[in-house]
Amino acid sequence: NCQSLRGGEMKMFRVQIAALLLALSCYQTRADKMKDENEGDIKKLETLLKDTVKVDLTSLFTQHNKLEDQAIDVFTKTFEYVDKNIEELNTHLEKRIKDFDENTLTNLKGLETNTKDMLVKMNENIKLNLEKINDKTMEERNEIIKWAHQRAHLHEDILKTKITACAHDHAHFGKGPVDYS
């Protein structure tokens, strides 16, 4: 863009020179002296343009090209730096994710083993507790049955005995059963 702009300035400069030359050529007088002076001025102007302006434009183009090369170099180094850091970040993240996955799997396996062991122990404890409850309730049931048998035998023994009661009821007159209440 800058080269085309410089080219546009160069064209404008040439147009100005052409206009100046046209103006100078139109301004010629009839006298040869004026013509010679104008030709001398034109040659001086041409020499000035060739020697000074051309050198300045060449210098500007050279500086522009150097700046463009420097900018390209800076962008290239920046892209390389970014690419390198992205690659390092990618490698770092992959390693962290892999370590995290391995740690998680190890923890899950440990949790599974621990849960399995705890369930086995809990099952054993439940069985042991149920056996103790069964034994204890069987003992208590047997004690209750034993007590009930003793009590029943005691009542049977009481019922087997014969008790004779003699009572005299003056108001009975021998009719119906006697009430001892």
C-alpha cells in the first residue's frame, strides 16, 4: 500500500513537474535570453530532481522495506512464541489430565475394594448378631416355656387337691347348691 502511495506521490510530483515545465515553456518570451535562462532553470530543476528527490525517495523506499521486514520478523517470532507456548500448554494439560485420570481410577478401585471389604465385614457382623439374637431369644423362649410349664403344673397340682369345706347355712333349707360367697 505504501509503495503504491509513494508511486501515487511520484506521479503527482511528475504531474507538477510537467505542469511547471509547461508553465515555463508557455512563459517564454521572445527574447533568446529568457529562453536560455528558462532552459538553464529547467536543467537545474531536472538535476535537482534527479540528484536530491530521487535519492530521498530511494532512501524512503529502503527504510520502508526495512521496517516491513522488521514487522514481518516480529510477527513471525510472535507466532513462533505463541505456537511454542500453546504446545507447552497442551503437553502440560495432557499430562495433568492423564495424572488426574490415573489418580481417579486408583481412588475408585480403592473405594471399590474398601466398600467390598466393609460389606463382607458388615454381613459377618449381621450374621453374628442375628445368631446371638436367635440364641438369646431361644433361651428366653425356653425359660418362658419352662416357667409356663412350672406354673401350669402348679395350677394342676392345686386343682388336683381336694378341699372340703363345711359350712352351715341357716337360710339354705336344703334347696339347690350352697353359695359360699
